[in-house]
Amino acid sequence: MAPAARIQRIDGDNADLRLIRGDNLRALQALRHDLEGQVTLIYLDPPFFTMRQHERVIRKKVESGPPVRILSPAFDDRWVDLPAYLSSIRERLEALRPLLAPHGSIVVHVDPRTSHYIKVMGDEVFGLASFASEIIWRYRRWPARTPNFQRVHDVLLRWVADPSVPPRFVQLYEDLAPSTLKTWGKGKQRAVFDEGGRRRRSSTEEKASPGAPIGDVWEIPILAPVAKERTGYPTQKPEALLTRLIEACSQKGDVVLDPYTGSGTTIAVAAKLGRRAVGIDASPTAIGVARSRLRDAELPFSEYVVRADAEPNHDIEDAIPQVS
């Protein structure tokens, strides 16, 4: 059995934005006494079972010739087999469940190769009645040579903590369809029912419509190679994706947790939106990228490291390697 873990603060004094380096399972166990029943939104973007080592790529200009590519290890997505991968995800889901507030949600971001396995697993961990939605994130990408339909979507699976409690949910809207605008204009529509409860027609009010309630298929562009927010970290997700999710499933002051923080998109967006946030990652490269990102955005944060109870303290430089 692994020794009990503790979270040691090594820098900063903002408890509302925490960046933690270490194995996320041990970190979650150590955080339980502090966060049990308090997290409104958990978003995890775990490895996708790609069976390869992923690297951060930085392109630097030189005086003459093409840019130079500088590589650094980001995370290892190689597994003994699929059961080993699924077992790792399940352990984390079970450790995350006690942290959810009764009105909270957990969202697991995966791809179509494993989403069906994760769906069944999540139903077992959280309960079938807790399953709330399957969100399809659809994007455009450079086409691949394949005798198949192009894969242009990821899957976000959402469960609520307690199906008997109204979940934290803020209704978002998207633009009205051109056909709706042509037929009804920009006014808010109101359904008219007969005495039997059957809808007979619709009327248009003078009040402007906020738009159509957002559905579960989200068309959000992936990050372009020259995007300003790109960090070079592999699998980095666009801020627009996390902004929509955080705005819909939390409110200002709520706690948002990302146990696979990667480049720090989730915690950076959460902090900008007035949420409290906790990000965890074992990769020194990920921690370095997230640290730089928070500093560049002038978001004050505290930095922590996961230690075994019996492990002695070290200097900050030893605990958190610097990554430029």
C-alpha cells in the first residue's frame, strides 16, 4: 500500500487558485479532507489510450533557415492493455466522487475509441440515474488518408453527483437558425396550447429572444498552429470549449477541479471567470507550462507538491522543475 500523502505548499498565497504537482490519485486522496462535498465541476481530460509518448513542441526562430523544433516529454500514454488503462481511469473516478458537491457535475473528456467503455464505467461509479448528457465536440481538422469517415469529434460524458438534487446549470444560448429568423424574426416565441394541452400555434413577443437553448453538439474550432493561446503542449484544448462548460455548469465562487491539468486551460479559464480552481498533474512539463500561463495572465496562484508523509522537505527547485 502506498504511504499516506500530503499536499505541501511551496510558493504563492492564493488558496483560490491551486496548482499541484504529483500523482493525481495520491493528490485526490490528500485533498479529500479539504474538498469533500465542495467541488461544483470536475473536468478531466485523461490520456486517450493512444499507446504512445506525447511531447511538447516549441518552434523557435533562428537567424537563418527554418524554425527549430524543441521537444520535451509531456506525458506517457502507453499501457499494458486496455483493462489497465480503464482500471486507472476508474480509480480516479472513485477518488473524485466524494469531492463533488450534491449539486455538482463531473465531465470526462475522451474520444470515440474508449467513450463507450468509460460510459459504462461511469454509470457503475456514479449510478445510471446520475448520467446527464453526452456532449459531442465537433471540430474541423486537416484530413487524414483513411478508407473511412474522417474522425472530427470528441466525446464529453457528464454525470451529476446526486440525481435527486437540482444540478448547478446555467442555461446558455446559441444564435437562432436563419430559417427561424426569417419566419419569426428576433422576437421571443411563445407556444399557444388548447384546453387539451396540445400545442396549436406559436406567437412572437416584442421581447427579443436570447437565442436557442444550446444543444449537446458543440462546434468549436480546435487550436490553429498559430493560435495565440497555443502553448505547444500536446492535446491542448481551446479556451472556448472550457469557457462554455464552466459557464454552464458552475457559478462565480464555485470550485472547479481538473486532475489532468496539462497546459492549464481549465484552471486559467476558471480563474478568469471568477471560480476557485485546483489543477493537478504529475508531468514537470505540464506544471511548467501551466505555471507560465497563469503568470502571463497575471492570475495569482499557489503552487503545491504531493509528498508522502514520511518524505522530507526539499527546496522549491528540487520539488518543481522549471520549464520554460
